[in-house]
Amino acid sequence: MATRSLRPVSEERVDYLHGDIRRIKGGCRKYDRVRQLYECHDHQHAVAILVNDYPDLFAEICDVLISFQFTDDMVKKAGGSKSDIPKTFEAVLQPLGWKERCLTAELVVDDETVSSDTHKMTS
């Protein structure tokens, strides 16, 4: 089993999140468990947005992260087009209705596209 990198989240931030997460059935315990297993970064208040606007999806994400386990062999093995890690995630997420989608974003200034970016995402 691979060792996961852990870095504590500030207690002030945890207290703030727990106020919102308590509204989700088992949310506090689930998110605490995820934080024990993984190094978590809350980019642009993503956790607060998920907790408040998509609590069921947040609970699903926590459940998947808690159940997901990867081995050293999975990390070391060459994947070709896709390694065993994303394949394992897909096997857990697809039965829940999650699927890969393509997101294209354009920055338009004065009716002219300044930049365009495409990302794959799972939803």
C-alpha cells in the first residue's frame, strides 16, 4: 500500500468548514477521514461550494476517496494511454452516474477570442 502525504489543514479553516459540513449526514466524519488519508487543498473555496451547493455530490466524492486505495505497483506501472489509477477511479465513479466530459472555455474580448482552453473533467 502506498503511503499518502499528509499535511494538516489550519484549525481555523477546519472549524469554518465543519460548520457547513455538519449539515451533511456523516459529512464531518467523512471529510475528516478524507483529510487523514490525503493531503487536501481547498482551492478557491471548492469545499465550501460543494458542501453548500452540492452536498450529495460532496458526500459521494468523500465516499469514493475513502474507498479508493492504490498500491505502489499501480503508481509504478506504465499506463499507456491510461494507468490503473484513473481506470480504478472510473470503475467506482461510473456506476454512480459520473462520466468524463470535455469542457471548452474561451476568453472573448470585444468579440474576439483572446484565448481558448479545453479540459477533460468527470461529472
